[in-house]
Amino acid sequence: MAEREMVGTFLYLPMERVHHGRGAVTKLAGEADRLGAERVLVVTSPSIVRATDAIARLQAQLGSRLVHVFDGVRPHVPYSCLQPGLDAVYEWGPDLLVSVGGGSCVDAARALALSAGEDLRDVTGLAAFRAQFAPPHTTTIPATSGRALPHIAVPTTLSAAEFANAGAVTSEARHVKDLLIADELTPRVVILDPELAVQTPLSVWSSTGMRALDHAVESVYSPNGGPVSDTLSLAAIRDLAAALRAAYADPADIAARERAQVAAWMSYFGEMNLTLGLSHAIGHQLGARFGMQHGLTSCIVLPHVMRFLAPVVRDRLALVAGALGVEAGSRDTQGAAEAAAAAVEQLVRDLGLPSRLHEVGVTSADFPELADAVLADLVVAGSPRPVTKEQVVEILGSAS
């Protein structure tokens, strides 16, 4: 693995506060006051409205300031689901957006905030702001006006999307995810309340937890990592593995949910300082093309990516093995790398999650086109080992 730079620089996003712990949602009213919000629009999904009391809890905090609930967010945020939300933004004139739900709700709020800030009436205009990647290493990120609506995120899954300055929307015509990247898209406040999170179905909780684990693992072996991201990512791996197993054993364990929320936060702390890699690139394209939840892509793909990368990141994977409770002291680095991949596979099995592409309807006939899309994905440039189309196909084959 290439040595990291001798002089490091750590960039902070303009996130002002994170409230965490039981009852954290009670901080929402004070944060709305602090931000001067008089009209709040909530961005969420049908399942949150149907199956949880989250909206009632937000209403109790915001009172008459909650002017509208847009509940049309769909997985992977296709452009088509955003247009009714943008119409609602112009109809109700909010000065603050509050997202509640999973990563798609957070990303939808980002997209609506940016659309409003750029005076877009048609969400397809967001395509002009998508980051563009020209292999092997050229990325172009269009400038924004800086007028995006402020956003408070109240996540109920472990995707950690709320801790980023980037979000994704899916083009149904092009079958790709468009990444929107700008510091102004960072939520101003994040509220992690395990009493809301305990209402999230266990399958969603566990799979999004695996996505957070994927963040942490790819951070550890990122060529652009550093001491802060290394320390927090390894702690995230350790705590996620324990907390996910505890929640699987007892879905009502609020303490386990809280521990996992903080671990997911650690898994994505400072991601703007590095580039996630090949597992995420493959996951993006599986999500865009097959509608797979990103956590499931991590369950299936991450161990095989780890094995592919082992020749150049063995020492880093030895650290991952240790964080997963695998005694690596008696192994060489190759053995420790294999142990790390096997430990991820064991965790997937322990959580009762899919581990093979054929289980989710992806076949070898899909691999060549999928590999082309992976190589055009922005984050593939973060892979510590260069990858060819043939090698992506081999990785997919090993995961099938």
C-alpha cells in the first residue's frame, strides 16, 4: 500500500451540533429556535408515517411551526419521487427542512434544499449539479450558490448519511446515481434518539449497520486516511459488531440501539477527508440498477473486495481483524486479512442477512454492464488497488 502523506490536514464540515441519547428528539424545538425557523417542512417516507410515532414526536416539539409533512421519499431517491416534494417546498415556503428516516430521507432533504437554493422548479435540473468522474482520477464538482435551505437530520437507521456533505439521487433514465456534493448540504444538526430508532425493523437496522461497518472498513484502508479516522473507524467496527448482535438477540434493547448509533457516527466521521472505495462503488451501482438496499450490498460485496485488496492493504486489514475480535497476533498479514474478511461474513450470517448476489436476483449476465458502471463511479478512484473491468467481474463472480 502506498504510504500516506507526511503532513495531514483534517477538514471539518459545517455541522454545528449532534444530540444523542434517549430523548434527544426533545432538542429539536430549541434547535429550530436557534436557527430562526418559523416554517418547518418534514421530509420522510411512507413507512415512517405508517409504522412509527416519529411524526407525532416531531409535531409535539415543533407545534404550529410544522407546516407540512412530505412523505413521498422512495429508496435510492429517484428524481420522480422528488418533484412532489419540491412542489410542496414552493407551496409551503419552509425556512427549515427536517428529515426523519433512513439515508434516502436524508438525501432527499439535501436534494430539496439544494433545489430551493438554486431556484429550481423541476428537480431534473439537479443533474447540472452532479459530480462527474472521468477515469482514472478526474472529478468535477459544480459550484453551488450557497443558498440551500438549512436541514436538521433525525435518522432512524445506521446508514450515517447524515454525517456527510454529499447525497445521491437516482436517474431512472440513465440507471445511475448522481452525487450532489457541497458543504452547504451538510445537515446543520443531527439528532440520534434510540427511542425512535428502536422502532426500526430489525432487518433494516442490521443491514444499514453493515453499511456503516463498510464505511469504517474502507476508511481504515483508504490511502487518504489518518490517525483520527483510523481510531474512530476501528472503534466503530468493534462497537457495531457487538451492538448489532445485541440488537439481533433483543430488538427492544434500546442501549444496543444507542451504541450502534454512536458507532455509525464514528464510522463516517470526517469522510470528506478521504474517498471510500471499491465496495461502495459496487454498492452504488447495485442500488441504482437493481434497487438493492445499500446495506445488503455491503453484506454481499465487502468481504470479496477485502480479499481482492489484501495484497496491498494486508496490514490495515489486520487492524480490522483485531477490531472484529479476531486474534491476529499469531497470523501473518495475509492470514489476518483473510480472517478479517471471514469475520465480516460471520457477522452477516449471525444477523441473518443475505450473503450472495443470487439471493437478491443478480446474475452473471448482469456483470459486464455492471462492471462498466462501477468503473465510472466517482468513489472507485479511492480504491487502494487499481481495478479493471475483468477484475470487477471476478469479484462479482466470487460474490454470486
